[in-house]
Amino acid sequence: ERREREREREREMDFAGGQQSHGMPSESDMMHQVKAELATAYAQEFYNTVRHKCFKACVTSPSSSLSSSERTCLERCVDRYVEVSLEVPCLCKFRGVLGID
């Protein structure tokens, strides 16, 4: 019976990310998990969008390797998407401060 209680406690700790919580994760743990999953989903969507759009814009004749001009185009395209993704939140905050919708 003692071993069974130890196994139950281990299952509770595993489920709660290392913290015993009577079988349920805390609200904070759940929020952290949701935020992590949203960040992962956003990163995957961003990657897929950039990959698709940059490939379409830069690779005119798909082959087994990229030409130097295609490689340069792809690098610049990805750089632009990354820059814009970092600037948009700042612009949104700025527009909010100015009262612009």
C-alpha cells in the first residue's frame, strides 16, 4: 500500500509539472502551458507563411539546388518578414497611444 501511495504521488507530481496539487495543475501552470502552446503555434504559422511567400517570390525554377541570386533573395525576404514582425507590435502600441484605429 505504501508503494501504491508513492506511485500516486509521482503521477500527481508528473501531471502538475513537478508540483503536487491533488491531481490538478494550478491556474498559473495552465496559463504558462497555454502561452507556450500559443507561442509555438505562432512560430509555426510564421515559419510556414514566410517559407511559402519567400519561396514563391524568389525561386522561379525549382531544382535540386538554389542559385546564388535565389539564395540572396530568400535571405532578404526572410529578413524583411522578421523585421516587420518585430515592428508591427510597436506600431500598434504607438497607434493606440495616438488614438488611431
